[in-house]
Amino acid sequence: MIVVKTGGSRGINLDYVLEDIARQTEPLVLVHGGSDELNTVSTQLGKPPRMVTSPSGYTSRYTDPETLDIFNMVYCGKRNKRIVEKLQQLGANAVGLSGVDGRLLEGRRKPTLRIVEDGRKKVLRNDYTGRVEKANVPLLTSLLDQGYLPVITPPAISYEGEIINVDGDRAAAVIADALGADRLVILSNTPGFLEDAEDEDTLIPRLAREDIDEAIATHARDRMKKKLLGAKEALEVGVGKVILGDGRIPGPVTAALRGQGTVIG
């Protein structure tokens, strides 16, 4: 069992990703994002993205109700269905679902969002973000058993039935754990985890799980912090290996499974 998470950042070659996924012979679940397209659409609609940083240094999107509606339009609508369309053209019988459908991804909404802005700590309210805590295994396995390729996108649903924006990398870790996957592949627009985020020649090819916290604190920047956190959480619950791969190259999933990128485990 393989779980693949492809990010939505600029530079990822989605055609390469999907062509390679369609060639895989093992059972597979695809989790996707769409952050760059969301930024573009929300700006066009007069609601530019507001990115905030937590006191621990993690960056996230402030998601008020209006932003949440735009999020659903882009992730669950355009992005998810275009991916399913492409996979169908490639011969993979894909089924696209959001984490809201059938309570596929369930978690807790954060009551408040604590951030640091202009050097000051603040508390934001009316935010609809949270963290995935469990996946609907019977729903996923029923699709897999029938030969479908599940294509999963945030958002998730809270225990109170509210739609919540959640991190896709950490959601993929929960899915990998729930399905007993032995490998989680996280594709982004870099060769893997870099010691210097500005220099692609500083790729770290291997990272021990006990060194993840130090890597987050010393070298990881921006979205890479969440990717390493998702890797850590996946390994802690029994996923055998996490590979941070390059989503810009031909055959990115195959390359990652062969050890190209950063192998964590």
C-alpha cells in the first residue's frame, strides 16, 4: 500500500505525477493540495490570502468563512475533478472525494488561532482550521477493494459537522496510518529536504526519525516544516518509510520509491 501526497505549489508538474501514478500496480491513495491555484483565485475574487505564523513557527492560511468557500471551490471542485479527469484519461479508475464526504477525514476545529504578527502575539477568531485525527477506513478500503483509485483532498469535517481547512501532508499521514501503508511519498517543488532552502545542491538524502525535530528547528522553512511534521507523525504511528520527492521530474513517484529525494525512516 502506498499513499502519495502531491502538493499544490507552483512548479510541480501535475502531468508527470499523474502519468506515473497511473502506471503504478500496487494499491494507492492520492492526496492532493492546491495552494498556488487557491492563492490566484482568491486574489482574483478580491480576497487575497492571509498567511499567518504560529508561535512555534508554522505557517498556515487564515480561513474565515469566505476563504473557506473559495477553498472548497478550488480544492473540491476544479482541482479534484481535473485530477480525476486526467487519471481517467490515463486509464486509472479514479474517484474524487473531499475529507467532508462520508466523514472521510475527521478532526477537531481549533477554537482560536494563536499567531505572531509584527513581533506581537495575537489570537484570531472566526477561523475554520483544524487537524485531522482519523480517517474513514471502511470507505477507503471499499473503494480500493473494488479497484478504484481514491483521490482525496482537504478540507475535513469536524466532530461537530463543520467544514475545516486542514494540512494535506498531515492528513496524508493519518490516511497512511489508517490503511497500514508501508510507504508515504510526499512530492513538492524541491528535490527533497534541503540543508539550505536556496541551494538545491544541499539535498539531504537520508534523515533519521530521531533527527526530524532538529531538522525542523534548524533548516526547514515555510511549507517544509509541515512536510517534516507530517513525516514524523506518520513514522510515529507505524508507517515504515516516508520519502520527500521531487514533483517536477518525470516519473516522480517511481523515483521516490527507488530512494531519490529524502528518505526518512
